Amino acid sequence: MTAPAEDDVAWLLSADAVRQRAHAILAKAERGDLAHFGYQPERLGDAAALVAMVTRESYPDLGVPYHSRWRHFVVEGEDRWAALSAGLGADADEIARIRFDLAVTSVLLDAGAGDRWRYRDKEGVELARSEGLAVASFDLFRSGSFADDPMRAPLRADAATLSAMTEETLGRGFQAGPDNPLVGLEGRAALLRRLGSALTAAPELFGTPGRVGNLYDALKAQTGDGSLPASAILGAVLRGLGPIWPGRIERGGVNLGDTWSHSAVGLVPFHKLSQWLSYSLVEPLEGAGIAVTGLDRLTGLPEYRNGGLLVDSGVLVPKDPRILADELEVGDEAVVEWRALTVALLDRLAEDVRARLGVPAESFPLAKVLQGGTWTAGRRIARDRRPGGGPPIRIRSDGTVF
């Protein structure tokens, strides 16, 4: 069976394309044909053992939730979304819309924060990285910063307000400044402005006037039997939010977003934030009574915790010292290779982890392996290896990929 043509836009904008191109690069790694990384399959078991161990430590009963943005709203045992939602007098559909509003804005603000940035919440708790970004975006959302009418209807993400988002407003919300620098602040503000424009441009998904939460209604309309395939969630996200990504590679006038070029296989799509967002929309849909099927059609997330686990555990070995020494651009072929190998090896790692835990794929999808899981193991091994727990490979982020 031949692969779809590289200019097949519909295919490139799919999780199937992400997985197929990633495994094509892994096949080359198995033959020793890659320029930037060597692959040591005998070390994959070590990585799987660490993932299984941290999963059992974190979830002794193996009741692992999905890997999603909602996990980052639980800080020091306090579930901030649960506390907020407990006081809402809304029906199930409106609660789902609010959760869509929150999840989309928070995920889009989630790309790496850098090593120096910190956020202090109103209780004085200091947070960094993903947890800090999550709580900062949660507090912005709760305050009505994304809503057209913050006094009467604060818990919304509306097109007009998002379209007017400034770097200064976002910087204040994230407590960013010269002494507390947030990587990619300008890119994040621009991303929210483009989100506002995208809402207006796709009324069939986001309604009129545009609101992020109306995407819930568009997806609900596709559930004839009360179920929805995960691929439909990703499809809607890529279709509706595709225009927000910085222009990189286009085919037929369509922005391919988180898609990059590798000399060995051609175009390599990842759609990392779009898939992270799709995972994060599963729980709002299920909370509204919609069953999400085919979750494992989505892929593992090619970001620095999952990828760092594979480097730090010796599964992937950089061939050039600059990969570990320099700060690399997102489009650097070494980074593309690293991310693709991460996607493919997460599939293999998941099989080993499930075997060690004694759980079937049907009840323990990849989204649970990630949560249990690879992300936590990647963070732990990074803390063991380096002061501050930064990743083994440093990426110069614009706030829209990592």
C-alpha cells in the first residue's frame, strides 16, 4: 500500500499521517540510517519499567485518568475546576461549553514557559512550567479576561475579546516581566488574536457571534448514536483552528500548522497542541453524556517530557554533540527526527507498559499511558539528571509548538 501523496492536505491533517510518517522514520532508525539519532531498542524496557513504576506510585489502583489539561488544574490536592464548577447553576450542555472555552484557551497558552518563569497564585503558591501556565490561564479565564461581558458572563471565550488580546494584557495575567520572563509571550498573544479571527471565520463550528464553546454543539450534532470518534474531535480542531498557527508550510493554500520537513521521508506532521487539545476535550464531552470512541487513533504527544524520557533513558542517542549543547530551532531536522521517533516509540512503549501493569489496551488507552505515565517519568528522570529538571534537548520556542 503506497503512502498518500505529500500534497494530500486532508491526509496530512490527520493523526494517521502523524503515526505513519513517525513510524517511517523509526524504521530508518532501526536500520541505522538516520543522521541525527541512534536507536538502542534494548533500552526501551528500562524506560517502560520506569513508566510502569511511576504509574503504580501515582495510581495504585491503576485508575488512571486521561492525559489532558484537566490534570494541571489539580494543584497540591485542590481541583480548581471542580471547585469552580460546583457553584455553576448551568445545565450539562452549558457546562460543556464552558469547559471547551477553558480547555482551548488554556491549551493554546500551554507551550513551554522556559526555565525562569514562575506564577504565584492568590494563595501564594508558586508554580512553574505546565502547572504554572495552567493555573495562570485558569485564573485569567475565571476573571473574565476572554469574555465579551466579563461582569455578567465571565466564563466564556468570545471572538471579539480574543481578537483584541495584547501582549501587555497577557503579560500582566501571567505575571511576566524582565525579572520573570515567559518564553514566547508575544507569540501566545498573537495566537489568541488569531483564535478570535478563526472563531469569526467558521460560524458553522463556533456560531455567531463566535465563541469557542459553541464547538461543543457542532460536535454534539455529529453524535447520531450518542458516540463520537476521537478522530472527529481532532478533525474539527484542525479544521476550525488551523488558521491560527504561524504560517510555515502550506499546500493548496492550507496552512499545515505543526508540520515540518525531514530529508528522509518528506513532510512530517505532528499537530501536538491540536492533539493535546483533542485529548482535553474528551472529558467535557463524556461529562455531557457523549461516548468518545477510538481514542487510540490519536498519537502520543511529541513534546519534551515524552521525548526527554527516551533520550535520558538511553533509547535515543544523539549523534552530534550540538543536539545536547545548543538551543535548537523547532524546525531543525534533528528536532523533527526526535519528535517523530518519540511518537513512534510511544506506541511501542505503551505495549510494554501495559504488559508490565497487566492491563489491556481497551481499558488502558495511550491517553492513560501518557498520564500514568510517560510524562511523569520524563519529568522525574530529568530532575535526576539535571539541576532544575530541564529537558535534555533545549528548543527555542515561539509559544505555539512545545
